[in-house]
Amino acid sequence: MTAIPQERRLVTAIPGPKSQELQARRTAAVAGGVGSVLPVFAARAGGGIVEDVDGNRLIDFGSGIAVTSVGASAEAVVRRASAQLADFTHTCFMVTPYEGYVEVCERLAELTPGDHAKKSALFNSGAEAVENAVKIARSYTRRQAVVVFDHGYHGRTNLTMALTSKNMPYKNGFGPFAPEIYRVPVAYGYRWPTGPENCGPEASAQVIDQISKQIGADNVAAIIIEPLLGEGGFIEPAKGFLPALARFARENGIVFVADEIQSGFCRTGQWFACEDEGVVPDLITTAKGIAGGLPLAAVTGRAEIMDAAHSGGLGGTYGGNPVACAAALGAIETMKELDLAAKARRIEAVMKPRLAALSEKYDVIGDIRGRGAMIAIELVKDRATKEPNPEATAALAKACHAAGLLVLTCGTYGNVLRFLPPLVIGEDLLTEGLDIVEQAFSAL
């Protein structure tokens, strides 16, 4: 699968001297507002390993934030993208179109939930996809209001910052934001006042009541939700919540948008997370895992909704770039050939019992959740009060990094340790990574 040896190796402290030199250059040349989780500079990556400029090999539990699901140098992605690079890098689909764009849209129509007629439009980033989903929904419904959820994350453009729940670091000081955005509660089982067993029906009733009374269903163009919330803390909405919202949207002429940017393309053990409860969205936004690391995003949905925008109303100079489209076809080929949805389910089967065993030993673990290769631990100061523990989360991440395991944190309260290994990771590396997590907890 990859030329890089699939084994962890530490030859220097993390970060090493070459990474430190590059960090000094970076500090002088790169804007301070661009952060990094770990100042280790990558030289090569593939499979479940990231190799840095000092020759250290780190186990990858981040996948570039759920992007390199097929690995960071998957053979089919490299082969197809390289061939396209040799033919042409760009013509702009809005000037002279090309087959790759059309073929990606055909694959999306096949793979996304529902057997209705579907069309797609391609863009560069997840935020662009969400922004265009809003444009399409408003054009189709002739309404303006957009409903989003607590703990939701949808991007960093002005409109998607407005849709995003968390202030720091995404929104702070960057306003004013786009109007006609309304936020409602999400079915967060772990923190629901009457307990997880009541969460789905109670939260959906509360949301529907709030929309009906405070906004008016007839004014709502779109309801946008991540079927498994990403940056907000890998929150899996309680059972029944998503189907109830989708039904309410359908009954009221509201476009139901599933933001599958982080959860899509086999990440949760299905091609798309909304399939778990049989939810068929009107529009689905994808990016991240779609193209094996090249920038590509899409809005896919019901043909009549997708066709609502006037000709020329959707697009962008680089949207559906031919090299990125070739990479996407390579990524999809890899996902099918290796059955990466099944691989994601196997990753969950390995991770969840190990993490459950840790939960028995360490009271700092409040909740373990997620599906497939999208798993998280929520850390608390006290299991009774569930007070978030961002300090322990940061300390654990730091200990994992020092031991050669790349992990990420997330959550509205900064208290969630999240695991997003490449779906092609070897089980030996997965197990070794979990050993490091266990050592970090015992040291804490």
C-alpha cells in the first residue's frame, strides 16, 4: 500500500532539531493566526504512519482531520492524479468542461443515500459546500431562515462561521456574521438533563417547538446538521432525533441538509453516517475524505432542488479541479476495493473495548462514543457533575505526541480526545497506538 515502513520509530525528541529549525522559519513567514496541533514537519506519509523531517515515524490517529482515510499516498490516488497532471492541470469547468468532474458527480449519485434522481456541484472545501447548500436551499424554497445546532461546526467563511456554534477559536473577533441563522439544541445524550434514554424524543420535540414558535416553519429554507458532530465533540445524536427532524422538514417543505464533511466516505463504518438510522437527506455536503488529500468538496442532492439555482449561479474557478477529481475517483476506487467501510467497523471493534476497559480504571473518562473510525473520549473532572476537564485532555494529547502518536482534541469545552485513524491502518499500529493512550492515562 505504501513505501513507508509501517512501524513507529523515535530517533529524536518530538519535535526534533530539523522540525525546530523549520518552526523558526515558519514563525517568521507564516501568519500567527494559523495554528498547528503539533510542530512536527512532515516529510512523507502513508498507511498509518507520518514520517517527519528528522526521521521520526509517528502513528497517525488524525488523518489530517479525517481527510486521508485511504492513506496519505494511496496508490490509486497517486496514479490517477499523476496521469491527470500530465494531461492538464486546469481549464475551469465553467469554461471548458472535462469528464472527471462528470464522473465524480455520477459516483456521488450512486453512493449517497436514496434512490431518487440526484445531481451534484463540486467545490474546493467543506465550508464552500455548506455555503452553496444554503444558496441552493434558499433558491429552491424562496425562504431565508437556516436552522443549525448547538455544538455544530460548518466552516470558517463568514456564513459558515455564523452557522458554527463555538466562538473560540473560530468566530472570536471576526463578526458581524450573516443574518437569519437560528441555533437550536442537539440531542447530546451524555449531557441531556433527563438522561440519554429520553434524549432523542425530548430533544426533537424541543427543536420542533422552537422552530415552530420562534422562527415559523414556513420561513425556514434549510435545517443543517452533522449526523455525527465533528469539532463539537463527536456527539452522536440520540436515536430518533435525526429521523424526527427529517420528517418535520419533509412535512414543512424545508430542505434537510446532512453535513457529512467529517463523517462521510466510510469513516463511520457506512458510506455516510446518516445511513445509520435510514435518514435520506435532501442535500448532502461532502469534502475531507472525498479525494485522498486533494482539495475537493461537493453538494449532492435531489435533482429538482439542485437545479433550482439559475445557470451561472453556482461554481468557482477551481471548483472540481481536474486533478482533485482524478484523486477522488482513485479514493473511491480504493474504498470499494478494500471495503473501507468494513475496515472502519473493525477499527471500532478494536478500539471501543480497549477504551471501555480504561473507563473502568480512570474516573476522568466520562463518556466513550462515536462509530467506525470516528471515536472519542470525553474527559471530566467529576463523573457526577460532568464538569469538563480540558486540562487533562491537553495533557493526554501532549503525552501521546511525545510518545509518537498523533492525536487530536475537540469539543465545545475542549475536553474531548478524538481518534480518526486512516481506514487503511494496520491492526498492529492501531493496537500500539491504544497502548500509548493507555500509558498516557496511567501517567496522568
